[in-house]
Amino acid sequence: MTRYTDFVQVGRGGFGTVYKAIDPASGDVVALKRMPLRKRCKKELVLNEIQIMKENKHPNIVNYIGSYLVDEDLWLVMEYVDGGTLTSVLVRVFMEERLIAAISRECLKALDFLHSKNVIHRDVKSDNILLGLDGSVKLTDFGLCAQLTKERSTRCTVLGSPYWVAPEILKRKEYDTQVDIWALGIVAIEMLEGEPPYFKESPLQAQRLIARNRYPPLRMPSKMSFLFHAFLHSCLDTDPRIRWTARELLEHPFLQTAMSLSVLPEAIRIAKKIRQSSETVHASSEKKQE
């Protein structure tokens, strides 16, 4: 990867390590995802991710730039989104409903586009939603995506992140693009409460509760507006046939309350300051203990 310089690690997950780097030829900052290909199953997922990203360009989806094979590692080159993940903001900054509506709308634009192409993301969560200092909101990480076809219009593989996974997946039923709508509803709760429902439970227990209960518990339902409640119920119906589609949700009255995303950069900056302050206090505390 000698084409790129100034590597800085910015993330790490089950599918690989993400770096920020510079392309000296253009001066552009890019994101590089390094993924080992030693296991055949992982190789298939990686190639699937590249194919999906190549074929699906959209303003609310992280843009694919290129890919390179180096020894047994595949490097995926993507646009760099400079505000970090939605998770990094929602755990530190209170998000009012109008901002939740604005971010949900942008995510739904991405999902509506993917679903129109018969693509299921299967891993929608705050970690996989990136925020830009220009106010942009982009869906990323297509490692678990599935392409539906006329011959195979549903899937039945049990996968996804435990706290965001739809009940029909856990019940081993056939499922389609509507599992992404459930996950987005959980992300909306995350934005309000700072974490998804059942987050204090073990992943296994959380999955049992998701499969068993009709509707995720809310901490302060009385503090929420009627429209936000209605939006969540539209996303989180346990029957995927009744659950609204991404296109239908884009017309939901709750999204009409959305504020301008021009406020997003300030929320990102505040979250970064809080994180840096916490890291400084933690480092100082460790030094004293030594």
C-alpha cells in the first residue's frame, strides 16, 4: 500500500482494521479497511462487500474508491467521513427528537435505495452510521449484506449484531429487507437513550428477550412525543409484513419535524471534547496510581 501515506488507525472490528491515510497524488484523505483473507468464509464476505459497494453509489452510503490485494490481506479504499460514528456522539451528547428525526431520515434514504436494489444490509447500528463535519450521514460496513433475487427473495441465515437484530431472524424465519427497518428503529431508541434496549443484558439473553417480547422497553416513554412513539411502532412491529418500508417511513410525520443537519458538526465537536477530557482524566488517574 505504498500509494498511501500517513496511516492512522481509526477503528477495528470483526471484519478488519480501519485506517485514515492520505493519497499523495490527489491530497485526499481516504479510509482504508484491511481485511485478512485466510479463511474462505471471510473471503466470500469481503468479496461480497466490495461487489455491493461498487454497484450501489448513493450520497448516504460511504463511497467505494478501490481495492488492492497485498499478500493475504485485501485493502478496501473508501471515502473518509471525518465526524466518526453515530455511536461516538450519542453516548456523550443528548440528542433531541428533531435531530433524531433528521438522522433517521438520512439513514432511510440509504435504506430505501438499497432495498430498491433488493439489497439487505443486515447490520444497521450506530457503529455503522458515519457522520461528517459537513452535516452528512452515511451508512457503512457492507460485510453482512445480502443480494436478493427473483429466485431467492428471502434469507434465513442467523446473523447480525445481537442488540439490533430483528425477531424474525432470531426465530429462524425467512426474512427480507424489513430486518433493516427493525434495526433502524433500535438505532432511533439508541439516539434517545444512549444505548439500545437490553444493552445491560448479555448478548444471548438480549436475543432471547427480543425474540420473546412484542416491543422493546423504553426508559421514559412519557417524555416522548406522540409522533416519535408512532415512528418507533412503525419500525418495530414484530410482524415484518405490517412494519413500514423505508419508502413509507420517509413520508412519516415524525420526519417532518426534523431540524437542519447544520447542527450536526457542533454535536460532533462537543462529543469529541468530552471524549478527550475523559481520556485526559483517565490517563491522569492511572499515572497517580503508579
